[in-house]
Amino acid sequence: IFWFGNEMHFDEDGHPLDLWGTVYKGGFIVPLLQTLFLTVIVISVERAIALSAAKGKGSVDKFVANVKECLAKKDIAGAKELCKKQQGSVAAVVNAALISYEEMDKNTELTTEQKVLTIQKSLEEATALEMPSLTQNLPIVATMTTLGTLIGLLGTVLGMIKSFQALAQSGAPDSTELSTGISIATGACAVISYNFYTNKIDNLTYAIDEIGFSIVQTFQTTH
């Protein structure tokens, strides 16, 4: 009302003179689409920060290689020190498994099979604790992939109805095109963001699985 609907954005007949006026003529659909678009951008930035922290301070691939090298030398203390330096979700899961490894190494009551199962359980529990923080808000982005398109179609239909009701008003078709354009941008950004961050999460998960397998294999071969 105060900016988009300001009279300076319209001519004497009430037709929009610029984009701001066109948005105002689009009704509640266009601001709703803009809100969805901005939400996708905000969540994408938030996920970028969160996954960067989850990855840790260094390269995950290099971290995996260094930990496997320590395991090959049976240097558990060195592997734990690498986790302390790396930080992040991957390092937290690996550190939990290494702690369990040391506990089972000192245990004299359980069998080797029971010890291996205990280490595997520690890995699964640590992974289960970290995964929710990695996938947080991604379902919202996935929902907006479809929601943005559907709302855009609703805006198109409403714009066409306005056009038929008042063919002389040039603002209605412009608003219809604007709704379609914003809905396409929202859907495209949501799809790209969702697939990009899903791939990032998969890479972190693969790294956790790889190190976890190496820890279990090392324990089995040395006990």
C-alpha cells in the first residue's frame, strides 16, 4: 500500500508505470511468490553455512585418508587428534567410534564379535545424532519446488480471469506474466538448491561410512 501501491507508480487511469506498480496489481499472489523465493534463498544460505561447519576445517577427503593411514599404523591416538583438529560432523562421528574402539580394546569380557557389534552401534548412534542437523530445512526447500510452481499457476489463472473481465486493463496480463516468471525462478532455485545440498550431504555420509568400515575392519584384523 505505501510503496508498491503508491500513486507515483501508476498513471491517471490506474495502469502501472513500472515494476512496483505491476507487482501491486498482481494482488496477493505476487508478494506470496516473492516470499517463497526469498525463503528459498535464505534457507540455501543457512544450509551453506551449516554444511560448511559440518564438513570441518579441512578437506574431508584428506581427513579420511589421514585417519585410514593412522588406523593402518594402529595409531588410535593420532586418529583422535586428527578428529580434534578437523571438527565438524564427520570428525564427531569418527571420534565416537574411536572412543568405542579404545573401550573395546581394553575390554576382556566380551567376545570379538560382540566388540565389533558395539563399535558398529556407536557409529550408528553417532551418525543418527548428526544426520538431522545436516538435513534440517531441506524438506522445506523440496516442498517449495512444487509449491512455487502451483502458486504461480494460480496467479496465472487469476490474471487470466482479470484479463477477461477487463480487457482494457493492461496491468492484468503484465501481472500474469510476472507471477509466472517469479514462480519459475522460485522452482528452479529450489530444485538447484535441494539437489546441490543433498549431494553435499551424500558426500559427508559416504565419508562417514568409509571411515567407519575402516575402523571396524582394523579392529577385526587386530583382535
